[in-house]
Amino acid sequence: MGVHMKRIIIVGGGAAGMMAAVGAAGEGAQVTLLEQNEKTGKKIFITGKGRCNLTNACERDAFFEHVVSNQKFLYSAFSKLDNDSTMAFFEKAGCKLKKERGERIFPVSDHAYDVTNALNRQMEKKQVKVCLKTCVKEILTKSLKEEAFDAGDKQRDTSKYVTGVRLTDGRVLSADAVILATGGRTYESTGSTGDGYRFAKEMGHTIQDIKPALVPFTVQESWCMEMQGLSLKNVSVLLKNGKKKIYAGFGEMLFTHFGVSGPLILSASSYYAKKYYGMPVELCIDLKPALSGEQLNARLLRDFEENKNRQFKNVLEGLLPSKMIPVMVKLTGIMPEKKANEITRQERNNLIECLKNLTLTVTGTRGFEEAIITQGGIKIKEVNPSTMESKFVSGLYFAGEVLDLDAMTGGFNLQIAWSTGYLAGVSAAHAHSVRT
């Protein structure tokens, strides 16, 4: 008798699905990848503004500090394929890499398609069958009744195992294992429609509330919109609910027609989504984090002295972007035409407060169509972290954003996809069949 080659079906041809295919086929499995789009890696093409920040080169501990949800669950997957191994994989696959600020890793070419091409070449090399424009309707399972060894005992619990998938055109494809790598709810145009959650739920899994994350904030204050398009660098933000700190960070942000966005805000939104989603909270912006209140006061005294006969609104030109000056003048309550040498100590203190603690009321976030990732997903307590296999259905594996795992910006979310995908693929290829 010949050795039975493990037949594995992967649902979803994104980052996690393609890496799962490479992992499984590399272990000798017969792999079929099903993708409903006309090409694989559609979401990869638009990540990092089309450049694809595919991982982050930071140390292991720093990496996990950037994971927002369920850090410990990722330990096994990261050990199997960490960021160093991921970089080595892509380099070997012909995608040359470079490191940028914040340890972020990009293709040297600055083209995301080089990442996808490397994966497609590896799948082709390992004889993965890729079926494009192919939609899955349901995951097929059977029950395995285990009889007790002692005839006097009652029948033991029934367990399920995967037998394959049914496509929307009615065809049935048989498999020994199915890996669900369907993504979350973000970027619906790329095929992330939430089907994976439905499949998992139909097989008894719990779906943790899904919410948009790494997403811009909406705010209450109308003056914010007056600064639409203004980008700020080297500012600090503090997101808080009363006295409770939700997030603090330093970097770049952007004012928009609805509120605020930019890297700092996107990171803050993931922590907001965890516990405060939909609640009003305060966003405090320090426009001059390099200066203490005392140092800022000294600078203002110097500026006012040097420009004592100039109007207040004109003295601010060296301190703030021009688009921000009318708003700041309004918030301080100082008359714009007032001479610099006439400004009182109290008025100066009001200006310092605005510069060091510009406060906005966050009312919520934008929707899934503007979010980079989905927070929430398949409950990780129902998945084996050492294999990515379902604890309810033998032969069913999960990978990537469909799981309740997410991280901050900087290449961390794609690394989660690579790590969980690879572990799911290798585990599925090595697993023993439960059927008798």
C-alpha cells in the first residue's frame, strides 16, 4: 500500500492562506487553495500604501508589546515562524528587503506585488493548486462516534471531523483538513466579507465581537474640521476615560473633515476598541512634547519680547502651522489683534494649556471600510495555540485575521498572519486522521 498523501484545502488566498499553503505543501501535503478573487493577495497589494510593510525587525519582547489582543496565544506560532525567519523566507524567495524607521520591513522595490509574487512562486514550486474565482458555501463535517471500551458504559461524546468543502456552484471537494484563512471584515472590496466567522459559528465556535481597529476617530469639536488636511509630526497624545489612561504615544497625526487620523491615532484606536468602543473619551494632544510648561513659558516670554508690537495672531507664526493659528487664537480667548506686549500672564497660561493639552472629545471611530484590521474574531480559547486546530472539529484549522488577534501598525499584523498561517499549514500536514 502507498502512503496516503494528506489532502488539505485552504479557504482564502491572502497572507495567512498563502503562507499556510507553502507550509503544508513543504511538508508533503497535497494542497488546494481556494480564493474568491481573480488573484491572490489582494489585500497585500494595498497595505502600506501599496508598499507592504510585511513585518517588523524588533526583538521578540518588543514585538509582543505591540500585540493588542491575546499575546500569549501567539507564542507557539511566533516560535515556529518568527520575524527573522519570515525575512529570511522572503529574501530566499527572491523578494529583497529593507529596513526603515521603527524597524519596519519593506520590499527594496517599494512594490507590494513583489511580496505576493514571492509567495505565488513558492506555491507553484511546491505544486499548490490555486483555484481563483472560487467561492466556498460551507465547510463539510461528519460525526465520529466513539464507543466505550466497557460495554456497560454509556456511549461517549460525539466529535466532529472535517471532510471537505461545498462550493457555491454545488461542487464538493474532499479533504483531510481545511484551513480557514478568510480574513476579517476590513477592505470588503478585497473579499473580506466575514464569511469565516459564519463558517466557524456554524461549527460551534464563538465569535468575539468584531470591531474596526487601526481606524480614524470621529470627534465632537467642530474647530477640528477647520484644520482638515493638516499633518502634525512629533506630537504626543493621551487617550483617556476620566482619569483612566487608555493609550499614550508619540509620533504623527492628521486632522480630517470628520476628526483625526494618522499613525498615532490608528494605534490609539485599537486600545479604544478593546474596552471603550462607541463611548465618548478624551484625546489630549501635546503639540510641544519636547518642552516642559516652564520651558514653553520662557520661550513665549522671549517671543513676545522680540515681537512686542506685533499682533498676537502674527507672533504665533514661528510656533504653529498657519492652518492651526486661527483655531488656537479662538481657543485661547485672546484677541487676535492684541499686541504681544499687552498679553497678560493668565492669557499666556491659557496659550500654554492649549499647546500642551489640546483636548478633543472622541465620539467613536470610522467604519470597517476605513479600518486597516478587524478586532475580535474566533475565540482563541477554542483553538489549540500549538497547532491552530479547532478544539471542536478535528482537521479544522484557523489562520490570520479571522482569529481574535490584532496588533498595532508597523508590520505586526502581517507577521501574525505569516506565523499563524505557517503553523496551521505545517500542523495540518502532520496531523493524524481521526476517522476510522
